[in-house]
Amino acid sequence: MEVAEKPEVPPAVVNEVNRGEPWNVTVVRARLLSELGDLRLEKEGDRWFAIVADIEVTAPESRNDVSDIFSVSGVEGLLGDKPQHILKPQHIVAVRDASRVQYLNPNMPERIGFVWEQSGNAPIPTNVTITIYKKTYRASSLTDHMEWLDHEPRAQLEVPVEDKRSP
Amino acid sequence: MTETPQPPPVPEEVRSHRAPPGPVQRAGTKASVGTLLIAALAIGGLIASWRPLGGGGTDDRERPFIRAGQAGETVSARVFDAKVVDVRGAGKVRLRGAALDTGGVWILVRTRITATDEETSVGYAALRDARDRVFLASTRVEQEMIGGRSFQPSIPVEGVFVFEVPRDAATNLTLVLARQSIDQRMDAVAEIELSTYDSPTIDKWAATAEPVTIDEPQVVP
């Protein structure tokens, strides 16, 4: 029997918009930080790992599933819940005023920081692989209601990690 | 010597008058089973791959009961009445001393809510634009008219619902209010059409440097 291969995820480019539904995503940078506004590290000696991206909701309604946009790999020791197949960010904040992001409105692009705490014992990352996900609006075969389903990778990119920790 | 009468012989029970199946009939039986199996698999496959088209009509069947009106009119959402009193726009709003800007424009909809028969709350507030885009009430500011606040019957309360929308959406908006925060299916929903504004007015709102303070809700006569 022939083994089905996992389909290859198309590449994306830093600072170029990756268009799709229900979000357009532009990955701007990845950084290590020692301080981040009023956020507090759980453990002394840990550090913040942050991805900054411009997000524009392309769906016709406000969305509260911003934490589904990315998954990251290649960075060890990230803290956070992993209820499904991706490690969701611990904090999602608007760069404009450091407010916590719960919803994003359609066609109102916003620069967002996706933040994880990284264990101080983990190696310092120099690169991170970011996978951008998509969803499809279709009728659920379970409920028959129109829903955003099929949370799947749609693009992948390698981003250098800037070490911006204070000395 | 007398002969005792013998009982008549029991006729041999005949189970079937058919001849045992020959090789051709056995092949036919196997073919029938195979056909049934293939049919069952085909039907199962159809069921498994079935996707309702257009939501299967369920969304339409279970749509909310819309009560529509205009700004200044009282519109019933079954458990509460809503009346839009005033609409303002702003480039910034002030909350606890901090001025919050926006990538679009802030829309502040002063609304009078009166619970009808029992204590209730407003769980859902959104603005819908002319392109059917739906903008939920902003979570960047504390929304004192939504969620936690309970409204008592026949005691009107006026307060502000605060939204952020793109400038191109702000010219033509409808306020949508409901009791349930997530699922409004088969429940009453109030839809109140706001006045229309031209683009220069929206741009003027967005360019205003002075932040607009969000008032606390108040009981009104």
C-alpha cells in the first residue's frame, strides 16, 4: 500500500502579506526580550519570546480566535497551554498600546505581539519556524451550521530571532 | 393366526422440492451478496462524504427573530426594549485617564435599555455596516452596558455602547442588540438603523484630537 505523504506547506516571506481566510498575516519579526510592558514572567531567569505580526481579519465578522493564527517550532522551552495541536501564545497584545487582544475587527489591520515565556534553561534561539494557519467557512457535518472549520497550515517561513534583551 | 394391523408408514418428510444448488446457482448467490455489499459501501460512502449545501438550511431555519427600527424609536428585543438616543464619533476615547486611539474611528452609541418583565442583561452588542460586516463592541474599553450589568423591569438605564470600525464602514451602521452573548438563534434581536453620515463627518470625528470620555450608565426617568 502506498503511504500518503503530508502535503508540503507553501513558503511565506517576512514582511510580505500572506493573504487568506480568515486572516491576512504579515510576519514582521521575532524577538527575545527581558521585559514586556506590565507582563510578568512566571519564573525569574526566564525571558520573553515574541512574534510581531500585522493581522487583518478578512472574515466578515469580529474574530476571537487570534491565538489560532500561528504555530512555532525550533524554539525550545516555551511555556503555555497546548490543548490542541499547537502551542498557543500565553499573551496576545496590541503593539499600539499593549492592551490584551480578545477580538479583531474585519478590515482593521492591527500590529500584534504573540508572546510566550521561554525557560531560562533553554538554548537561545537564532531562528524560528512559523506556520501560518487557515480556516474554511463551511457547513459543519455535525451541526449543519456554517462555521469556520478545518484549521490547517497554509504557509510557513523561517524568521531570524533578534536578541533584544537588556544586558 | 391373526395379523395385527400395522400403522400406515410415515411418509418421509420432504424439506424441499428444489434440487440442491448447482455451481451456477452458488455463483449467483455469491454475486448477490457482493452486490449488496458494494451497495452498502456506496451508501455509507455517500453518507460519510455528505456535506450540507448552504448550511443545509439550518442557519436559515433557526435564524433570530429580528425586530427592526430606527434611531429614536423604541425597539423590543423581547426581554428588553432599546432606544438609540445619540451617536457620536471620535478619534480617541478616554478611559481611566488613558486616551485610546484607533486604526479606524470610535463610534459611541448612547442607548436607553429598559427590561420588560424580569431582570435581564444585554449580552451581545454589535454594529453591522452596509457590506454586512459585523463589528463587536470593543473589548479595549470597559463596556458597562454589556454582560455584567443587570437591568430591572421598567427602570430605564441610559449608557454608551463603544465600537471601533473602519472609516468606510462608519457612514451607514445598524446597532444589533440581543440578550445572549454567543448564540442568538431563535431569539429576539433588536436591529436599530443609525443615521447615515458622510465621509467628511467621519474624517472629522477621527481627526478630533481631544479624547471623548465614556460616561457611566445612569438611570433615567
